[in-house]
Amino acid sequence: MFELFINEEKTTKILHDSTRRVIMLKFSGSVKVVDYKHSMELILKLAKEYQYHKVIFDLSDAESTPAIGRAWFVTQFGPRAYREIGNMIVCMLLSKRSAFQNKASELVVKSMQALKLNITISFEEDLDAALESMAQS
């Protein structure tokens, strides 16, 4: 994976794999709302630029993501990303540091699925499993 962006606090990082045509947003520690939203906007811009439809959200090192950011993701960002990119395959790597973060992430996924958007969302244990899962899609 090649790094495209890292924020100043090093809580969000965007990477991509041009061979597999996958882009990834990795969260670490406690992510602020401004960093959460900026990284989401940037990953959308880059996914469109590179024409990637496979996205990994890596929360394995995340302690927390902002509740207001997750609400924004479900109500505004997710539907817009679907309109702008189309069918997507999303894989999430759950936090190894926070059971609460994992429950919050699962709620986001259920909320997105309730919107009936044609987005395939799965959970994997680690990056290798995520990449393997996406290679089969």
C-alpha cells in the first residue's frame, strides 16, 4: 500500500494499492470530527480520481471516532459517495482497542444497509483478509 495522505495528528491516513485498485482510510487513536470529515471527503475525491470502487476502512488502531462524524457519514456522506462513485465494495477492519468503537461501526453499517444503497459491506479481521476478500469481488 502506498501512502497518499496523513493528517498532522497522525490519526487518519489514506493509502492505496494501484495493482488491486483499492483505497484505504486508516484511523488511529481518538479521531476529531474535523479530521474525520476531511479524510472522508479526501478519500471520496481520490476514489473518484483513481476510479476505485473498493474501499477499506481500517479501525483496528482506533480508540474512538466522533459520534457526530458517524451520523454525518450515514445521513449525508454515504449516500453522496454512492451517487458519485456508484456500486462500492467496502470492507471494515474493527478496532482491537475499543469494543464500543466496534459496536458504533456495526451500527453505521446497519444504518447504511437500511438505506438500500447497492453497497457491499463486510467485516474482516486484518488487512490481508480484507485484500483477499476484495480480490474475490
